[in-house]
Amino acid sequence: MPRLLLLGTHDTKAAGLGYLADLLRAGGAQVTTVDLSTRTPATDADISAQSVASHHPDGAQAVLGHDERGPAVAAMGLALARFLPTIPADGVLGIGGGGGTSMIATGLRALPYGVPKLLVSTLASGDTAPFIGISDLILMPAVTDLAGLNTLTRRILHNAAQAVLGMAANPAPYVAGKPALGLTMFGVTTPCVTAIAAGLPDYDCMVFHATGTGGQTMEKLADGGLLTGLFDITTTEVADHLFGGVLPCAADRFGAAARTRIRQVVSLGALDMINFGAPETVPPQHRNRLFYQHNPQVTLMRTTPAENAAMGTWIADRLNRCDGPTHLMIPETGLSALDAPGKPFHDPTANDALFGSLEKTFHQTRNRRLTRLPLHINDPAFAAACLAAFLNL
């Protein structure tokens, strides 16, 4: 019998939660209901809101003692994130409106990757990044509000129940894995990263799209000890972080390598560009800059010499905190497919500002090295050099 947790505010979503509990039990699951009510805690749940709230660092009163709903919801989310990892479960299902979605998503993000986690939400459209973050939780649109049951909500909740039952009853089989590596890639650095992965048959290569969340996910796995090394080839998220692009890294970029001393090869992939959305979304102060229309929804802006110098200092400063084996590889003749002779972003002056800033700030030690190569990042010889550097670390 799969063990499932069913989350929601029993003071406002009791009808939907009861319907789901019956469906899950009919499907052969052992169901534990969890109340997240912050105003009128219910008595019909297996685990009370008081029990969940008690996991808050400041105790249950920090959750249930608020007159204002906003602080109470935020506090319950924090308590739930500390509570859920303590309960063995083969899957978790939640339903919520605005407040419930915020609380439940916060809790689900604290669970390990691979644990089935599904949230039926009235907010499952538009910008869902604040709820999903870098987790693997699934958001399902509720379509109507979850105030009671109707013909449509019964079908939506039925589908949600069957989805969780299927995932929990048929977990992915365990496969004895090879040591895992994290690699960062963009479309404009694909040849390099693909060649590196092809040269590592004894490793499980996990490629992360350098979209902000991609880099953060890789670093979370490194922090958790799930990666044995990094090929951080595409550090473009730094450009967006520093200069207002839409795919930024967090301020803690490279922090996981510093904390874990994981071995890493780092390069400068796609630092020639800052990402924006459709052309009309580009901030007005940039309208006279050099752009490349990647597709109707993605506009790339070429970084300037001053921006490149600032990025070099920022990256070197953070790599200087990495005492584990680190090799910074500089491709002197281009940072992306768009930065090559005859291509729209080819700008040796801008790149030289980046390289010079890095060399000035980067502190070489026995464990920390910098190498400049007269190669383009997508040159097969550069990928081979990165492979050799990693295997020699």
C-alpha cells in the first residue's frame, strides 16, 4: 500500500480533501490527512495544524498566533517545510487557493527529487516560478475555485488522485548509477558540452540548462553530495544576475563548490550575452545596444567591455573561495556560437576586458589554476582540453 500524505486547509477545503481521501483509499493507498488551517484549525485531520505548526523554529504560536493571514501563511509554509521530511511517504498531494498554494509549495520544495509531489492550485497558470522554484513538484490547474465540489472539480481532483496513485504505486526502479557530474549548457555552447559528455563514458552526465534555475539546481545537488564533479562551462547566468537579464543566477553562484570542495572545471560560456524576453520587454535604457533575436520570445544583448570586466572580477572573487580542485579554462577566440569571427557578437575587445579582469583577480594556488587557450569554446580541441583538465584534477 503506497503511503500518501494529503495536504490542505480543512477549514476551507474540507469537501475537496474528503473527496480526494476517499479516492486515494479506494485506489489502495494508506492516506494520512494533514491540516494546514491557520485561522480555524480542524479536528477531522489525522495530523492537526497545531502539530505542523509546532515544527516552526519559534513554535506553534509563531504560526497560529497571527491576526493577519499573510504572516500566518508564510509561517505555516516554513513549518511545513520542516515537517514533511520527517514523515515517510511515497507521494504527497495537496490542494489550495492562494494561501494554500503558497504554504504547500513551500513544503513540497523541501522534499527530495523523485518523491511524487502534486499540487492542485487555482494559481497554476502564469508565472509559477515562485511556487516551483528548482523543485520537481507538479502544478495542476484547478480551473474553478476549490470552494466545494462541482462536476468539473470532481473530474480534476479525480485525475489528480489517479496521477499520484500511479506515481506512488510504480516508483522508478533503482539503477546502480555511475558517479554523477553536473554540466551547464546553453544552445550556443552545445557542441562543447556535448563533446565533453561524450568523453566521459564512466560518468553519469547531468546537463543543466543555464537558465538561472538550471544552475541553482546543479548547485543544490552538489551541496547535497549527489554530484562528484562539475563542468561549469556555461556561466552566462552571471551576466543576467549582474545586469538585469531574465535568467539570473543567485548571489550564491559557485557557493556549492566553495562549501563542498567539489572538483570543477569552469569556463565562460555565453558571457557575451544578456537574456531578455520579446523585443518589447527590453528595458528602454538598452535600446541602442547590439541585439540578436534568438526567437520571438528571446532577445539577446551583447555584453560591453565594462560589463565583461565587472563579470571577470565577480567570478574570480567567488572562485577564489573554492579551495577544492578548480581549473578555470578561458577560450580566447569566442565564448559562444554567436561570438566567433563573422558572427554578430564577435567582439575581441569586450572579451579581452573579461580575460584581463579574471587574470588580475583570480588567485592561482596548487588547487586553483587558470589556463588561456587560443581556441573557440565550441572547438573540439577546447572540449578535449577541459576533459584533460578535469581528469588531471
